[in-house]
Amino acid sequence: MIDGHKWFTTGADGAAFCIVMAVTHPDAPPHMRASMFIVPMDTPGVQFVRNIPVMGEAGSGWASHAELRFQHCVVPESALLGGEAMGFAIAQQRLGPGRIHHCMRWIGISERAMDMMCARAVSRVSGGKPLSHRQSVQNWVAEGRARLEAARLLVLETALRIERDGSRAARAHISMIKFLVADVMLDILDRAVQTHGALGMTDDTVLAYLYRHERASRIYDGPDEVHKSVVARQEFSRWEKKK
Amino acid sequence: MIDGHKWFTTGADGAAFCIVMAVTHPDAPPHMRASMFIVPMDTPGVQFVRNIPVMGEAGSGWASHAELRFQHCVVPESALLGGEAMGFAIAQQRLGPGRIHHCMRWIGISERAMDMMCARAVSRVSGGKPLSHRQSVQNWVAEGRARLEAARLLVLETALRIERDGSRAARAHISMIKFLVADVMLDILDRAVQTHGALGMTDDTVLAYLYRHERASRIYDGPDEVHKSVVARQEFSRWEKKK
Amino acid sequence: MIDGHKWFTTGADGAAFCIVMAVTHPDAPPHMRASMFIVPMDTPGVQFVRNIPVMGEAGSGWASHAELRFQHCVVPESALLGGEAMGFAIAQQRLGPGRIHHCMRWIGISERAMDMMCARAVSRVSGGKPLSHRQSVQNWVAEGRARLEAARLLVLETALRIERDGSRAARAHISMIKFLVADVMLDILDRAVQTHGALGMTDDTVLAYLYRHERASRIYDGPDEVHKSVVARQEFSRWEKKK
Amino acid sequence: MIDGHKWFTTGADGAAFCIVMAVTHPDAPPHMRASMFIVPMDTPGVQFVRNIPVMGEAGSGWASHAELRFQHCVVPESALLGGEAMGFAIAQQRLGPGRIHHCMRWIGISERAMDMMCARAVSRVSGGKPLSHRQSVQNWVAEGRARLEAARLLVLETALRIERDGSRAARAHISMIKFLVADVMLDILDRAVQTHGALGMTDDTVLAYLYRHERASRIYDGPDEVHKSVVARQEFSRWEKKK
């Protein structure tokens, strides 16, 4: 029997079933407390409350994040996914690769925004010369390119380490790219918007969409603050041993 | 007869008339080229194209920014506002006060975001303690408060100078607050969103709305880059005389 | 009898006496543990170890920071300053005004660096035009001026509050200017150095001296981190009551 | 016959000879105007003015930067280095590799500063817990590590491109690492100083030396501003062709 309240259930709208991670062993050590279950959306007690509006858009279908309630929701034993108390272990296996996948996507978004910023800068004339002749715009483009190249290489290095050493060993690298690439992307998006002026605020280009929705990159799959603490702990650990 | 294409006509949707600033004396010096006219929206040739969608919202009524077209639109002499070729002069008179009004509004938005950030930080427990016990959140709140107090005082000083010396004499101060207060506000909004986590991305609080729409503060009424160049020119002018 | 090891004793080199703050009541509450004593430098047991070299300069006379050792150093009862266990109270009385005095000095240093940056920018020609025509330099000057004006007003507001309400009531304001003005000054100094190019690195101008020595502004009289936590606590306190 | 005034002649103090780059063909295109000469320091007319004091230290021997004057200084034809008007070509050949060498050195300095920051953070107890338990210090270490790993990879990528495609083809990459690695290093040094508190200001560790002298990294071998404009031009060039 499942009781609970879940926020940001991506794609619940229109889904046939959901995977629920529920505490089944409350007294076990933290990483052994939860189990996963496949729960059909039409199970009695599963209530689809709403698609949560995010940055102005509630979304629908796969592009949505639902609020769900589970009230005395009975699921059979066969619904169990991967063994009792294995919820955390299963989730972890997905999260490392999930995070690098986000970073790869952000590199792509950053490239697209760089392209749009450059194309705009060479074509838009203001005060008698193209924006590309303004030193501020040149600085934005140069800093964006340098940071983006460096970030891309760190993502590739991380991918290599995941493949070679496994997600667990590459954990600090995964945390590093999680906050570094998000920062690089948001900075480039901000400057691409500025280069487009009022047009950058409109939905006549994709920039305004990316500007508002990709802000979530610093929050989902662990906020910056958590990932920074993971990296710091690993750095300090080498020195604590030497003491 | 007016021909033209105007973007971002605030509140044109549902308006009875608009004020058109048109070039009437193309060969005059730049600040003597334009005149202003009152043009009823039902004048033949005035075409309401659409409300431009901005950061996901097309808006309506006064909260909208329309794209308008004027094609061979005939207006009588009586439509002239404030004298021939006086368009620039009239607009300037409004822009100084208009800009400080925005800055005052941004101070208010910043206070509201500070309140929400603090209220959230003391009430939200994560990892066994409230967010307000985390040094990162403390830094955000302290830096936000310090920068906001300093910015507020500069807005008040600018208001004093406008009243005492006039908009023109206070021009560099108006430019300073235009880019400084926008920067302070956007920074506070960004941190308030981060403090709220996923909730900060939703429209369940006002923060997501402010985050995406107030980004325009660095663009409208002159982008940051123009205002910085105004301030720099004034700074340099004292030294150019001494050379 | 005093035993101890003191770092950064400003002006000990050449001094006739020093004021020692020593723990005399180790079991009292923290703010009642220390007393102050006037100790002649020639008291047996007072050892002047060295002037500590800071950013390349050991200094001498009043412009120095000494390492001192006190070994079984006997002082008479008449050496006591202001009452037993009053050390903390006396020190606090000085620290609020001491901090705003630093901030005022930093405003002055910032003005001097702004002057030097502007004078250099209008006179130095590179690539066929003066540096003052480069947008990057314009941005540095404009941002510096805006932040400096805002910071100055916050220092004045803090002075007013100290006078009107006392140091204690103005505590959060004193902390705010401590980290805000230091940040503004160091940023302006950095940009003034960059505007001077290689000359900015030399001791042919005062900038290199200020660049390296004023870095201490973020450390002495409480590091940034402590002052930010003071401000944050005050902000949060209003919300904790409302809970 | 050579006449001129040269600043920042590294290692002139104690040198047997210097290499002079002099304009010999003033009417040729810019890159064909200068020739290089080997000039013994005891040649009549060569005047060693002084070692220029940089950030508090005049230096001596190889660790110095001299001001030299050349007055009617006669050199024989055999002093010519590498052919008439070849000065620019010779210098360019050295500058690409010279710049990446600096970047490699800065990576090393950054690693050293990271080590010192971590070692200090785990050993220094303040307010009852080690600095490594403070979130601000954790953020500094995590951000430093992430940016440093990314920067290192970009330096390696640049080295690969120089080897594979030549300095000229790798020009934008060389410019990118020139300003990116300097920025990463100076940021890490600043935070390492802060982590050490007052000790970080003293010459009891190497940090204060690095903090003040490595500031030059953003100036020598081309200031940031020049390298950013190189990168921006290359970015824009792809888009200008498409117009």
C-alpha cells in the first residue's frame, strides 16, 4: 500500500504507468530504505492533480511535470522492480549517466546559442556598425567560446572515465561537469539574449525559451551546492589522510 | 501620411489610440527630425499584426506588446502633438523620469525577492537543518542585502539630483542606476530561485515570472551597453579637458 | 604574568609600549575572559621576533606588523587598562568605528584609482586610438563609478546610523560596508592596473602597491565570510520570529 | 646605428649581450619593418638605466626587467640575426609556443595553490571546526578544481593542435588559453590567500608572491583584451562568409 505526494513527475500526463520509489524499510540504513514499483496510472488511489506550470508553461504529454497523489494505493508483489530495498541502488545506476547526458545536451544548446549570437552580431547594424565590431560583444563571444571548449573537453574526459572506471569512480568528475557546464550554458544564453536585444526576449527565436527553462539545470539532478560539496570532499580527502 | 512598422507597442491591444513618433524632417539634425501624432487605432491603414509573445506569454490588454503596421495612414494636422519636429524633445523629457521609475520598481521587486528568499531559507529544512544555516545561502542573502541598500541610496540620490538640477544634469546618474539596479535585481532573483529549488522554477510563486520577464530590464529604455558608455564619457570628459 | 605569541602587532617596531589583551578569567563567559594591559616593550620576557614580511615588504616603524613573544612577563597591577575582564568590551568599542574608518579610506583609494585609470585611458594611444575609446575600458570606468557612488552612500548612511543609534545598532550596516567597499575597491584597483598595462605592475605608479597591500582589506578586522554571516543572521532573524 | 628606449628587458641585468628588434625598413608593410640584432651590452651607447621595480621587487640577474637606452649605438653587419626585415617573422615563431609555455606554468601554479588551500582548510580550525567544513571554502575548492581540470584539457588540446597543425592554425586556441588559464589561476590564488587569512598576506608562504607577480599574466604576451578580439574575429569570420 503506497501513500505519498510526488512533485515534478516528468511525463505523467498521458502515461500508462509510473515507477514509484517508496520507503519500504524505514529502519534500514539510508541507502537500503526504498524499493521501486511499477504502478499503472489507473490504479485506485493514484490521483493526477495537475501539470505544474513551470516558467509560464504547464506543458502536456511527455513535456510536462505532474503533481501526483497516492492514497492507500494497493500494488501487487509482482509490481516490485529489481528486488526489495534496491530502490537507491537502481536510481544511482541511472543518475551518473543521466547527468552526463544533460551536460552533453547543454553543450549542444550552448553551441546553438553561440551560433545565434554570432549570426546576429555580424548582421545587426546599430549606431552605424555591426554589433560584431563592439568590444563588449567580442568579449562575450570570445569568453563563451573559450569556456565552452574547455567544458566540452571536461565532458569528454568524464565520459572516458565513466566508460573506463565506472560511474562510481567518476563521481567527482560527474559533479564537476554538472555545475560547470550549466554555468557556462546559462552565461552564454544570457549574452545571446542581450546580443539580440528586445528580439531576444520574444518567442520569435528559441533563446527566450532556453533562457527560462534551462535555468532548471542548476537545480534538477542535484543542485549546484550538492555537487560542489561532493567535489570538495574528494579534494579534501587526500589531505585529511596526510594529516 | 504615415508608413511604418513598429515593434513592442506596449498596450496597443484594446487601445483607442496610439502616439506615433514619425520622421517628418529627414534632413534636419538628428534631434529635430521627428514629430509626434495622436493616431486612433481605427484609422485606415493602421494594422494590428499581433501581440508579440515575450518569454512564453503573448499577454493582452495593457499587459502586451504589439506589432503594428502603418500603411498610407492619413492623419489630420490637428493630430500633431506639441509642435513640428518636437518628437525627440518630448520623448527625452519622459525618458529620464521613466528610467528612475523603473529603478524604483526594481528596488521593490528586489525587496520582495529578498523577503521570499529569507522566508524560504528559515522554513525549508534539507539534510537535517534549515537552508538558513548553509553558508552559501547566507552569502546570497548578505550580498543581496548590501548591494540592495547601496543601490537604493543611489536611486534616492538620483531622484534628489533630478529634482534639484533637472533630468539633463542628472543624466549620468540616471544611466548609472539603470544598469546597476537591474544587475542587483537580476542577481537577487536568480538566488531567490535557487533557494526555492524546483519550486522556484514553477509558477506557484511569483519568482519564475519575475526571473523571466525582468530580464528585459537590461534591454528596454537603453541597453546596459549604451548607459555604460554615457557614464564613461562623462568620467573621461573631466580628464580630456586637463590634457 | 603574561605568556603568549602575537602575530601582526602593528607598529611594534620602535614602540615604547604595547597594549596586551590577555585571558585573565578563562572560566568566565567568552566576552568576560580577557583584560587589557599596558606593557613597556623593554619588560623582561617581551621578545621582538621580527617584522613579518607582507606582500614583499617587511616594513619598519609604524608601517610594520611584528611577531612578538611574551615569556613569563611580569606586569604590575597598575598596568591594567579599564578594569578587570573588560578587554572585550573595550575592543568592541573601537572596532565599529575602526571598520568604518577603513571603509572611508577605501573610498578614497578607489577615487584615486578611478582618477588614474581615467587619466591613463584618455592619454594612452594604442592601435591608433586612445584607450578611452575602447568599450572594455568604458565598461570598467562606468561600472567602477556606479558601484563606487553606491558604496559611498552606504558608508555615509552607516556613519549616520552609528552617530544616531550607536555602533551596536548599526552592526549589520558596518558589516555590509566592510565587505562591499573592499570588493568595490579591489575590483577598481584590478581594472586600473589592467588599464595601465605593464606600467601598472611597476612601482612607478602607486597602483601596484595598492593592488597588493589592500588585498588585506578582505581579511583584517574580520574576513568577508564573518561579516556576511552577521548580515545574514540579522536578515533571517526577522523571519524566524514570524514562523 | 640603433637609437631607442626599451622597457622590461628581462634579464638584462648581468647579461653579456641582448637581442634588439629595431625598425630598419620603416616604409615596408608592418610585418616586414623590423630586423633583429645581437648587441653586446658593453657596446658604446647601450645604457643600463635600472631594474624596474615590479610589485615591490626590483629583482636582479635573470629575475629582473631592465630599462635600457640605446643612443647612436653602432652595430656591425654580422650582428644581424636571421636576415633583414625578418624580425617580426622570428618573433612570431617564438610567441605561440611562448604563450602555451606560460599556460602550462600557470596550470602548475594553480595546482600548487589548490594543494596549499586544501592542506590549510583541513588543518586550520576556526570557530570550533576546520575550514574544510565551511561551505564557502568548499565552493572555492570545488569551483577551482572544476575550472582547473577544464583549463588543463584545453591547454593539452592546444598543444596537440600546435604539434599537428602548427602555431598559426592553432592561433585562436592559443589566445583562448592565454586569457582563460590566467583567469582560472588568479581566481584560485585569490581564494587560496583568503583561505590562509592573514598568513596568506605574508611571505611565510609563496602565495603572496604568486598573488602579486602572476597578476602580470593578464598583461604580458598580449593583454586579455587583444586575445579576446583574436578569438572573436575567428568566430565571426565563419558567419561573415555566410551572409
